[in-house]
Amino acid sequence: MAHTICRYFVLAALVISVPAARGENWPNWRGPHNNGVSGEKNLPTKFGPSEKVAWKVPLPGPAGATPVVWDQHLFLTSVDDEGQLLLIAYSTEDGKKLWQQAVGVGNKTARGDEGNSASPSPVTDGKHVWSFMGNGMLGCYDFAGREVWKFDVQDRYGKFIIQFGMSSTPVLHNGVLYLQLIHGEGNAETREAAVVALDAATGKEVWKVGRPSDGYAENEHSYASPVLYTDSDRTYLLTHGADYIVAHDLSDGHEIWRCGGLNPKGKYDPTLRFVASPACVPGLIVVPSAKKGPVLALKPNGQGDITDQPEFHFWTHERTPDVPSPLIVDDIVYLCMQDGNLQALDAATGKEFYFERTHRQRHRASPVYSDGHIYLTARDGKITVVKAGREFSIVAENELGEDMSSSPVISNGTIYLRTFNHLWAIR
């Protein structure tokens, strides 16, 4: 067992280490490496409404979707007062609006002040941008704003039955768009949980597989997003929800392995719906749950049901971040709790380095790393910058004074922050 752990983490250490400094695009909500890690250097740690703001533009309405950036284009989704769900393109140079497209019609508030129909984030490959909305509309647009294709996912794959609205963001890989549709109440005719692969150029189905689960009640819903696991030997899709994390083969979607234990049957919580998405580096998959559930650290080479197979587990931690996704940097796993506490764990063993309080407010955004610093974003618009490492140290506390639930974006020397009222460029 010890030899296996060592072998995996020798590989992981080569890739977890932050890449060399260079300008990077941010093509999906978790960034260039799909894990919230940026290789850029010399970014501001101290900023505010009158400090380090290159530009700031008003937005038509609130949303939790994270922007994406490719060179001089930034894309985000929003909803206006009439309920139009918008995909908007901005210039990264000065914040000028380049174009906008009405993708559909939805709500500004799904439930309370948590989410709306513009919760999923866009994704781009530098030539096209794909926008998925909480009402089911999925569209592809070129960089000039022209619609390439669009259809209603609910018409094709069943109605969404999910209390806070659909928020799962698709994954793009090698010209294929992957969606996890875990959103129903077990009606096999219209609400079957499914994983779908689409040709990104045309929107045509490549494959669809069911995603069975013995989860029930609200746990048949998931707010998490699928992620890709990649190392030198394999790449596969991970879907997260309905009490399980499941690995799928990219060629046809068949199930490679699954792991439960995230909502233990002996103390089953029928309201434990996953929100945070998994985090991956070569050799390690960190799997959050929700509420008072656990965090699992898994090996990537499982087969079948690995729930009770310890040879495919590194460790289990008793406390999950609930909403923000985990962050893995330099062999440390960071868990930003929904109440603002930050925990650092040894990636190989799960040993706790610290568990410290930052800003005591709801945290809905996922943490982002760059140049030795971790950026934590609270719902009230306070961004806490923490020094990465085994010892806890707050570097700066920055107040924007506007509600915020989307994650920070780092691209080409700029930090982009999307509040409910504005889009900010910090340089």
C-alpha cells in the first residue's frame, strides 16, 4: 500500500506543481487545467473599488456563472429584468460589450437568493463558445456572436426537476461536449438520470448512457459539474451526484468504476444533494459530498464498485466543504468550507495541517490559486487572499461591497471578478 501511494504521488508531484509563468486563457469555469490553478505570476493581492481596477462594467442582472476568457474575449451568462437569459461577450482590454445573444427565457431567482437560470458557466475553445442555461437551452456561438446551433436539453432528455435550478456546467474535450443530467425523481420515461456526449460542432448526440443509483428523494438531484480525470495512462469523465461519483469511458460512456460512501446508508440524509465538484490531479481524485458528509481521496485505477475496496482509497476525511470545490496544489488539498473556514490537508495521507477561520460569511465560489496565493471569495464580495502552504497566513482582505457567488478568473495578467452588479478587471 505504501509503495502504491508513493508511486502515485511521484507522478502527481510532477503535475501538481504549478506550471511556468505565462499568459493563459481561462476556457472553462475551473481554468486552463480544469482544477482552479493558474500558472500566472505577479498578480495583485491587494485591491478594491478604488485600487487596481483596470475597468468595471455593469451587468444586466445577477448570476453565479463564472466567466471564461480566450485572448481578447470574455464570455459570461446573465439574466435581465425581463427574464432573458443572455450570453454576453466583452473585450478584455477595456470591458466594451462586443455582442450579446438571448439564449432563452428563465428566472432571476430559483429559490431564495441561491441561484437562477444563468447559473451554469460557458465554455470555449477559442473559436466557439457554448452556453448552457438552467432552463435547458444549450447553444453554440462563434466569436462574432452568430448562432451555430441551439436546442432545449429538456425536450431531448427530460424535464429538470431540481429545487435550486440546473447549475451543472458542461465539459468540453477534443470536440465533444459532456453533460451530466442528474436532476429528476426516478421516472424512467422522462426523468432518467443520464450522461450525454454531444458533437460540439453540431450538437448531435454521440452517445447517451443511463446513470443508475439507489439514491432517493432530493438526492436524485445534483448541482455539481462533471470533470475530466487525466494522467499519462488514461482520460475519463467523472460525474458526481445521486450519492455516487462515477467514472465513464469517453468513447461510449460505459461505467468504468463508481464509489459510494458519500451519503452512508446507516445514517442516510435524503436531502444531501452534491453541490461541490470533484478535483483531480494525476494520481489523485478528491471527492466532496455535501452538508456533514465526508471527503474521499481516491486512486484513479479503480474497476467496478470501489466503495468498500480500500486498495482504491487513499484516505477519508470527515468534513466536506459542501459548496466550494476542493483545490489541490503542491501536494496539499485545500477545502474552503461554506462558512469561510479554510482547511489544508496532506494530499497523500489526509493529515490536517490547519483548520482556520477566514471571513465568516457564506462562500459559494470555489477557491483559485496563482503565484503562491489562494483567492477565497465570499458571498458579500469580500475576497480573502491566503498564502499557500502548510502554515496558515492571510495576505490580504479585499472588499468589493457587492454580492458575489462566481469563482475568480485569472487570465493574461488580469483577475476578473463577476459580482451580481458588475464585471471587474483587476490588474
